[in-house]
Amino acid sequence: PCRTHTMTIKFILFANKQGQVRLSKYFTRELNSTQRLAVESEAVRKCISRGQNMCSFFNYENFKVVYRRYASLFFVVGVDDTENVLGVREFIHLMVETLDTYFQSVCELDIMFNLDKVHVILEELILDGDIVETNKRVALNSISVLDKYTLETNEKAKAAGAGAGNITIVGSMIGSAVGAAFDSLSKPSTGSIGNQFGF
């Protein structure tokens, strides 16, 4: 997709109201693993502790943290200190609307059990920290194609598995018949091998 905005996003966090981070995505090398854990702990804790009458952004270390709460989930975005807060808030709303469209009313469990899909959707919206797509329908094209391919692959695998199962059953039946025929050779019998197979 074509680049449509030059906003530089440093990180994105999804957390519940208990402070548990359900998704974290970083677009900067400024933070090592220890610093990232500190961000996820302290920044989310500040978001949760702020009252409804307080503004939805604050400065943290070298970043400006902007957040919005939807139901029980906090969507947190870290940007450069010079970024436009209103623009970041609009992007958060776009991100939530896009997820809401795909999951048909997104909730915490959708994110927990579909992290791979959420990352695919976010990668359609953001590239190296820059917003590259603002149309949610276009952003969902890739995941829709992936879902279609996955569904077709699963159906082919099921069909192949069913065919293999039928072959196994037929093979077992023939094996049993052959075994019975050879067993009959050692016993007095009025029938032939052909009769054992019903010929």
C-alpha cells in the first residue's frame, strides 16, 4: 500500500483493566527487552490509574503515550513527543474499528486466541512505525485472502484424509479375507479360495 501518513509509532500495547498485556508490538530499537517490560508495566499502570476526567495522554521517558479505552480493553500507543495527540487518537479508533469489523465486535478473547491474525492486520496498517493504510476495508484484504486459502487447504486436507481412511478400510477388509483364505488351506473345506472372496 502507499504511504499516507508520516506519523512515527514506537509501540502498541493492548491491555485489560487488570493490567495484563495481551499484545505488544514495537517499531523501535531504542528499547531492549528489560525496558520493554518496564514500559508494559508502568505505562499500562498509568493508563489504568488515570481518571475519566483526565486527558488520555501523558509523557513517559522519551515518548508520548496516548491511549483509549474500549469496554475492558486499553489500546495504548507510544509515539515521539512531537506527534499530534489527536492524530494518534484517531489512529487508535481506526485500529479498533478495523479489528471490530474483522472479529464482529472484538473482545479480549479474540485477541488472545488470534494473535497471529491481529499482527497481520496491524502490519497492513503500519509499516516500520509509519501509518501506511487508513482504509479498514483495504487493510482487511490480506487477512481475508489468508482466511480463504486456509479454509480451502483445510477442506482439501479433510478430503484427502477421508480418502485415505476409505483406502485403509478396504485394505483391511481384503487383508482379512486373504488371511481367512489361507487359514482355510490347513482345514478341510468344501469351498475354494475363490469362494472365500465371494467369486
